[in-house]
Amino acid sequence: MGYKVAIAGATGNVGREMLNILDERKFPADEVVALASRRSVGTEVSFGDRTLKVKALENYDFSDVDICLMSAGGDVSKEWSPKIGAQGAVVIDNSSAWRMDPDVPLIVPEVNADAVGGFTRKNIIANPNCSTAQLVVALKPLHDAATIKRVVVSTYQSVSGAGKDGMDELFSQTKAVYTNSDLVNKKFPKRIAFNVIPHIDVFMEDGYTKEEWKMMMETKKILDPKIRLTATCVRVPVFIGHSEAVNIEFENPISVDEAREVLRKAPGVLVIDKREPGGYVTPYESAGEDATYISRIREDATEENGLALWCVSDNLRKGAALNAIQIAECLINRKLLKPKQQAA
């Protein structure tokens, strides 16, 4: 007997990717339901070789649903995740709504799978920010090996992190440049075509943006509250794939060769690190892939125990859809969730 899985926000970039990954990984689901807002009812979405018709989230009965993959935004999640959890479904939420709630585990399975059992307090599990997810996958094995004290990270985040509207704006502005047409800014505060924007999410009183704050706080919750982290998050004219330049200060010595070997053995990581032209991974190559790629591993000569590296991952997959489904697999593999139909 398999599980019944609902996807809330099935018409969005991440929702569609969730459907693809459920099929790719042969997730043990007997039934998959596509949900979205009322205006999307009847829209068709692909699930493997099948087509699902979208139903309305607002009046759906979750009493026989085992897992709800929530990718409908923070406001929707705040309203609906507790209601869905109260009906006995486990909500795995992709928004920022529940990440810092002490009663909600924030999970990256390669990093802190043991914390997943805490879902029983609210029947909600939070998926981290896309830029945090790939970062902690890279940091975890290095932290275990030499204890990280401080991280300085600059991100180069693709427009798909801002949803379909962000991708459409990059496409339309790029086309406008070549046709000498007017460029229109709707999704981003400045033009994104052939430009970079050091501003993701809202500004906070201390001058950091909310995206940067998320990386700081989520890394502490997932990995270690003692780690100090500062971030600069930048939107770049790339459709899919987030990149990060990461500088790490350790308590204990670790050489480049040791770090490379540790990372090669780490789950979810692929090291592509040749010191030659093209001997590294770019976001273009990461698109459609599951791994977090590490390149450009080198010593930071300005720190006694310092390393620098380049980290790239598909933000729609590891940064969102894949991580959520890995969490669901974690619940099943650890026998923390039985299908309701079987239990009945």
C-alpha cells in the first residue's frame, strides 16, 4: 500500500519540478493530487506519462492524505499548513513561513536527518531557503572534519528563485535589448538583463536583506548555532542554478587535499575541481542535476585555518523540490509515517 501525496502550488516552477522528481525517483505513491488556487482549477500538469487536473486547495479534504508538499508561498502556508497538519497529513513546506519556528524541524537530509522526528509537534517540516540548502550540504562534512568558526558567502542567484515571473522578465528584457525595445521592470527593482542586482527580498534595519538573514539564521538552526555567517545575496541573469563563493574559517587545520577528500565522500556532493580552464562547474551545468557541485577549493592565505570554494546547485531541485521529496523519503525510510489507508 503506497502513500497519498498532495502538491499545493502544483502549477508553479517548484510544484511542477516536484511532480517530475516524484516520478523520476519512483516515490511510493498510490495517488498524487495537484492543488492550487481556484483560478488554476482545471489546469493540466504533467506527472510522468500522466496528466493531472488541478483541484482547488481551498476546499480539498486532506483526511486521507499522507504527505502534502506545500509550495504555494508563505501566506498560503501560514493559513493552510496548520489546518492540513490537523487532519493528519505531514506538511513539508517550501516557504519561509515555518523555518524559524522552534516546534518545526528545518531539514536538509544530508545534514540533519535525525531532527526530522520533531515533525510530530505540528505535523509540519520546513524546507530551507534555496541558497542555504546547497551551502549546508557543502559545509556539513567540512564542519565535522575541522569545526567551522565563520563563513563569508556571496551568492549569485538565478532568476528562477523569484518564480516564473522572474524567468519571464529576464527573457523579455533580453529580447528587448536585442530588438531595441523598451525594458520593463516588474519583478525586479532594476533591470536584470545583462546586469546583477545586490538585493533579494526586503531590506532590514541593519542593512542586510531578508535573504541574507535567512542564510545566517537557517545555517545556525540546521548545522550549528555557534557558526558565524555573513552573506551578500545577488540576483544574476541566469535562468536556473544558484552559485556561491564561500570563504570558511576553521578552528582546526585542514588542508586543501583533506577538504577535497572529505567532500568527495560526502552525500549529495560532487567535486569537480581541476585547476585548468573549464575545470569547474557553472550553473548551466547544474541545471536538471541533483548534486551540489564543489569547485575551486583553495587555501585562504589570509587566515590561519581558511579555505575558499565555489558551490553550485540547481535551486529548483536541491534548493526546493528535491530536498522536500528527500525529506518525505526520510520519513518513510525511518518508518516515521505509515499510509493512512494501510493503518485503517
